[in-house]
Amino acid sequence: MCGIIGFVGRRTARERLLSGLRRLEYRGYDSAGVALVEDGELVVVRVVGGLAVLEAAVDESPATAGLGHTRWATHGEVSETNAHPFRSCDGRLALALNGIVDNHDELRSKLVGLGHEFASETDAEVVVHLIEEALAVGTDFVSAVDVAARLISGQVAFVVASVDDAGQLVGFRRGCPLVVGHGEAETFLASMELAFASDAHSITTLEDDEIVVVTADEALVYRGGSVHQRLPEPVTPVEDDVSKQGFPSYMLKELFEQADALERLLHAYLTPDAGEPRVDLGPSSGVVRDLERIVILGCGTSYHAALAAALTFEAWTGIRCEAQVASEWRYGRRLLDPGRTLVVAVSQSGETADTLGALQAARTAGAVTVAITNIAGSQITREADCVLFTQCGLELGVAATKTFSAQLTLLSLLALQIAHDRRSLSAVHVSALCHELLQLPDTVDRFFAGEHRIDELAQRYLDTRFFFFLGRGSGFAACLEGALKIKELAYIPVEVHPAGEMKHGPIALVEEGTPVVCVATDNDVRDKLASNIAEVRTRGASVIAIAGDRDEAMQHMADDVIYVPDTNPLLAPIPTVLPLQMLAHELATGLGRDVDRPRNLAKTVTVE
């Protein structure tokens, strides 16, 4: 979740580091800092708050090497002393780290016994003292980093600078991403390519337990104590515009980008005449006919997309399919039949620690694996047998919006491809579904073009104590995602239940004035849901219904109705989630929340 940027070159480091941190800030952070190697000493500046605070605190400097960091607190409160980079006792080393050092308590005790003094409460600070201790006995810089790396356990990536080796930086990774950017007489080290976008012409991606030494002119990768030759790869083109383009927030901008994102995605994975899908599964395509089980893994929004898609996989492919929370599944009993189980791991960033861990467990168990992500070159792209990209472009708002729509659409395309290859659907049916998928961008546009007065609705509920969400079928997954947006952005508690479960306990929470949001877009169970609506209204609830635009009768059942364009029930969560995203946005802004930087959250969750 933290961001790292390192630079060494001919140009001044201050501007390069601040620019890199600015590009990484969307990932989420609560403090930031830089370390500059200047005139035989380390100048370290750390602040609590935004990058504007850091920029004002960092003086102009001739230093041409240094490192920067944005911190999302895990160990130790949000404070200047707990912010990175950390210095060694002698002040000659500075280190920034992403991840968690699992055995930091044990290591801290040993280091204190050896005379080291700690300035913070963090787990990360132990690493700079380990390197310092190794150097004290005459070990060279690279070997000292190797000694420290061998002593720590956990998933980490770090970059360290030394006054005594002013023209170089040393980096290490295990589990957390770290990439090298090669420019003209300058080199970068960062958590992701975006940090040095437009400044580098090629990259080197480190693998687990590799050390890299970078100077302005080269990068040497060490594995097992010896140099490992690695050819740099071209930089993946990334969206370089991180402006809001006139919108008041990134979230609102990205809400309205959903139709364009779906258009790109569909053109990438459907044939021009919409007759059949073209989702290339590579070497995994040969096992499709033998599949007996599909498991879709995700966390947060990605899990909700998986939950909705599981219904689609079963309906179209005839294969047992289940959606699982990655953080639970990776440690559970994985009863997989090697070669006959497909595991699909979904992660917007491609760096989600729990999803990566679950994917690795699936591969170890012999499952065929597919990764779905938005970020080319991310860690998940190197872990799976096959990788599919959602084509969303950057999503800078912490709360996912367009990625939910794209993930569910791409999962539906994957289901359709498997159905096509197994012939579980006729060619005519496949063609018809392709056509329905191609209508999704227009469906999204038609919703946003309508008058829904969600802002007025939100104003009425700014003082509400909590919301109650009910749905059935694919509508339940949409409820989970809409409720998550309200919790993330407005900080209002939300109870979410399958509508049929309401009478088995949760209805006790309903009282006069309780706002109950009902997703009523699934025609197959609409009558059942109508009965559930009647039950909560009898107890004084105020019902907000999300209904298909031909369901005029819903106006007589609910207090407020937000209409969305009708579509295939299995695809309905895509238009259904739009008003729920908007409701969350309006509630949050009405309450004065920062919708792009909700408290306690990070865009990229690289720790368990």
C-alpha cells in the first residue's frame, strides 16, 4: 500500500522524487518523506499529511540521488517519527520499505541488545539497523543488504541509500513489487512503473529474493550472491494524464468513464461482427473441455464481481462455480482436482497480497490459473497461466467504480468463451449473448443521460444511522458492492442480506424510517422481492428500489424508485451498481468526506 520511488542520475533528485510520489499518491497514504544524498550526508525530511506539505518542507537541493516514500500506517501511529525513510544510528543509511516484516519484534530485541537505538514504532526500521550491523563487521553494501534480507521474514520491498556509496541505490524485493526504470543517464526504483512514467524507456522487474544495485548508467541484478543477466523490457504505455479533467473528484470522473472502459474491453475480446468471443486462454485453452470446477477469487470489489460472475459461469458453461474471498480461501482446505479445476484470480492492481497468495496456492495444488487485472506488468501477470486485462486505464479514486463493471464484463466474456469452446451453448445463443454484451456501453450511457435526482435522495438520508440492503440472485452481489461504496466513502454502516434471509433475524433491525435499498432487477425473483419489500414497509421502513425501466408497478411498492435500463439478468449488476455508486458519492460529498481518499483505506493492498 505504501509507495517507493528511488532516483540516481545527472538531474536533481528532489523534483524526480516528488513527481514520482505524486503519481503514487492515489494508492493511499497518511505520511510521506524523502532522503537526499547531499554533500556527504543524508538530508531526510518526513511529514504527516499530503504531498503539498512535503513539497513545502523539502528545500531545493543539488543532490542527484535519493529515495522517497508514501506511508499507509500498519505498525505505529500516524506520526512524523513513524514516517519513512528511516536512518541508521550513524546517520549514513536511509531506507524506505513497503510490506510487513513479520519477525520485527524478535529482530528489534536482538538489535537493541547490540546497542542500536530505534526512533520509531514501525516494523520497517529494523531493516536499516540490520544493514548497519552487517556493515559494521566489514561487509560490503550489497552483501549487507543480502544479510538483512535473509534475516527478515514477510513480504517486503525496500530501497536503501548510503552516504558512502552516494552514486548508487540498492533495492530488494520479496512478495511486494519493485521495478527498475532505465532512462537517459538516470535510473529509477519504484513500486510501479507509473512512478517514473515518461522518464524511462525500459524497465527491469525484480523477481522474489533478488537484489538490484542501480547507478545512473546501469542496474545489476543479484540472485544467490552472483550477478544475474536480465534484458530490460520496453516500458508499458500507461495513461500519463492524472488530472481530474474538470470533474470535482477522480471518483466522479471515473464513474462517467465506465462506458468508454467497457467499449475498449469489448472490442478487445469480441469479434467485430459479434458472432463469438475471442478470449485467448493460451496454453490453458486445451483443458477447457475437461473442467469440472471453477473457483473465482477476489477481495473487496473484486470479490463482489466474482460473486455475480459465478452465477453466469454456471448458467452458461454448466460447470460448478464458486466465488471465494481470497484471504480465506488461501488458508482453507483447497480440494482441487489437478487439471480439472480452473482458478480465476481477480485483482485491480495485480498486487493484492491475499489474492496473489491464493493464486500461488492454487498453482501449487495443480489448478489451471487465469488472472484478471487492470495493470500490465503487475505481479499477478507473472503468477498465472493466462492473463486477461480489463482495459480500464488508470483508476485513481481509492474506491473502485469502473473496475467493477469491467471485471464483471470480462468474467462474463470468459464464461462465454468457455461455453463456446465446450459447446454448452448453441452458436445462435452465443451470438445473441455477444450482442447483449456489446450493448453494455450504451446501457451505461443511457443511465447517466437520465434524470434520477440521486443528489436529492441522498440529502434526505444524510443523518441516517445505517442502511439496509436487500437483493436476490445477481442483485445480491450488486447490493454488496453498493453497500461497500457507502461504507468506504460516507462511513455509514450498512447491513446487506439476501432478501430471503431477512426474516431469519435481520428484520429485527428494521424500524420506523430505516432506509432499505432493494435491488429489484432480476425478473425471475421479482415477485418474491416484492413480498420482502412489503414486509419492511409494514414495519415503517423507507424503501429505495432499483428497478428495470419497464417495471412501472414498482412505483406503487417503494417510496423511491431509481430506474436503470433493462438488460440480461446475469449482466444486470453492471447498470444496477451505477445508481448505488452515485448514491454513495452524493452521501459522502454531502457529509464533507473526501471521496478520492477515504480514511484508513489504500488503493493497492500489498499486505495481509
